[in-house]
Amino acid sequence: MDILTELKKQAEQVEVLSLESEKTTVEFEANRLKTCTVAETKGTAVRVIRNGRLGFSASTDEAAPEKLAANSLESAAYGDPAPFSFPKMQMGPAVRTFDPTIRDLPVDRLVEIGKEMIDLVLSADPTVLCYIGLERSLVRAQICNQAGLDISFQNTPLSIGMGIHRVEGDDVLLLFDMLGTTLWDDDYMAFARRLVEKLKLARRVTSMKPGRMPVLFSPVGSLALLLPLTQALDGKEVYKGTSPVRAKIGEKLFDEKISLVDDGTLDGKFASAVYDDEGIPRRRTNLIDKGVLKSFVYDLKTSAKSGVESTGNASRQLFTPPDVAFTNLMLQAGATPLQEILAGIDEGILVEDLLGLGQGNIISGAFSNPVALGFRIEKGEIVGRVKDFSIAGNIYDLLKDVAAVSQETQWVYSTFHAPYILIPEMNVAGKN
């Protein structure tokens, strides 16, 4: 049964997604190999618009296409109104997301990479425990619709995540970093070396007085500032009326050092592709330019409700319909070298990571979090790790006055890209 052909007879619009994935996972626990697994998934998802309403159904049962089609039509009777049309065929950008080197990585090579990383960390500190997850996938997809769209693509995501645990009496240190790519990177150990450097820095614990002081956010720490923005710039929050910046396009909201871009066209990045998951070409979208709000991100549904075009930001899984999602979110580099930023700090704190990041109602921009990993800066030097501190603030106030943004940047958790950001003064609370 050709589902697209059959459903075109019964619905005004039809979209069919065919998805196949092969996934190999290797896990290490407490410095030892724990599991190696291989899984395959193959299925079809259908969306229909019938009598102006949206229906959805998905299945991994290839032998029952009639049931899949019937379920999609039945769900349309109770579905949400669909004020949009499935897209026609459009030319997408040239984006590289497939690498046979990753596709052909055997299990024993993944195990070898994990052991290399453990050896690197234990050579710096033999008392720690390492937890590593390596995942290599091959994903193939095809999207067709009644408007003539017929696209297919494949990518090879590889992710390697490492957590380090060190417990010495009542001192517990937790570190985490990861690599995410769809093109093979010969320097796959770079993120593990960063963790080792943090591990060495954290060996010395020092004290400092709480109070108001400069706070330097590392690329990882800057997620405290970026995560509220991801909600505020989401097209769904805009049309729902919950985004605090929904009516401020063209206004200068932040310091001119702040520029934010969503770019789904970068070679090798996790969220890059020629098309989004509705068949709209991926693009580079300027969200904030020198402090001025320029755009939000949309999929077909949210863009139609807001009266604008989709920005190519639809993302989906087999059993979930498309929703708005950022691709590769990039806070642009600044003009100041990191060493120069540090040299200008007489007394302050470097925030590497926060506990409970992203929890709660962050769309208002407010956050209050304990510092999971922070370092004292004294007379331009990082002098040791500090414990039992917390920071609080609101990004819509903090980002209006940014002292410096570093030239150096780093990819964080695969899809975030950020520099170091210096806020000239924040309240730092602590026990000491």
C-alpha cells in the first residue's frame, strides 16, 4: 500500500515520514566497561490535514499500513486546527552531516576510545571514577507530501560523554563534558583534556568572602544566561503570549556585545541538516544582533499562528509530531582575549557549572542556583576552587551591562556555542 497515494484521496494534505536508525552504544561505569548494545529502529509517521484539522499517527509495524492510515484520519477528527500547508519542494543548503568513518566505527574501536579517555584521566588523578557513554548512529529519513516534496537524507551522529566523580571525605567533585559531531574529528580527546585541566584546578580548595563581585561565566556556565533566552525566543511561547520579549522585535534589549545566532547549516554539527523535519530548508537566523532583538524561531504551525514564515526549526522523533527546536545556538565571540579579561579582575569568581540549571520557570529570565563548580579569581589569577556558593540574577538585567565577551569560544553539549562572559557585578552568596 502506498500510504501517500491512498491518503491523498481522503485528506486535503498528507505528509509521510520514513525513518531508520542503527545505534551502537558502549558504556563504562566506575572505570570499567559495563555494556555494549546495538539497536535498530524502522518506522513510519503520518500527518494529515482533513477538514482543516491535524491528525497524526506513527508505527514500526510495516505490515499494517492500512491501520496507520486509518489512525491518522481518525485522529484528525479530534485534532488541533491546522492553519498551515505542508511545503513544496525547495532547494536546501549544502550541509555535510554524513561520514563513512563514523558509520563504520566498530564496537571494539568505541571501547578503545573509552579506555583511552579513562587512562588520560587516571594519569592525572588515580582516585577518581569515570563514567563514559559512547553512541554511534546511522540515521536515514525520507519526507514526502502531497505538494510534491520528496527529500531524503542520512547523518552519522557520534556522541561521547564523560563524567568524573571524586569523593574525598565530605568533598564531592562532579565534572562532565562531551563531544557531539556527525563528521569524524581526529582530536576527539580534546574535551577529555579540558576535563583533566578542570580536575587539576579543582585540586586546591580555597575560601573567599561572599558579596557583590565580578562574575565570569565559562562557556558551560553561560547556559545560565542562554537557557532563559531559548524559551523567550521560541515561536511557541511567542504566539502563546508568554515570551517576555514577544513584542520587542527591533528593540535594543541587551549590551551591544551580545549577538545570538541559530545556525542549522554548519557542517558536522548535531542539529545541522539540509532540511528541518518538515522539509523546510535549514538556515542561519540572526536572533539578537549587537543587543537588538531581530527574530524568533518557528516551525510551520507556530509561524502560521504568528503570521510569519517558518525559520526551518522543526524537530521530531518517530512517535512525536514536529515541534519548535533550536539547531546550533551560537553566542558570538567577543573582542577580548580571555587572559586580558582575567587580568582585569582583582577579586571575583569563575562559574564553570551550576546545579539545577534550567529547572523551574526560567522564561522570566530569573535564576538562582548553587555553584556546582566555581573558581576564585584573585589579581588576575585562578587560585583555587570555591565551595558552598550560589548566584542569582535576571538575565534581562545582567545582559544589559556586560563588561567583556571573550575571543575564545567552545561548543557545549553538542549544540550550544559560547564564549566567556564577564558580568561586572553580581551578588554571590555563601557560607564562608
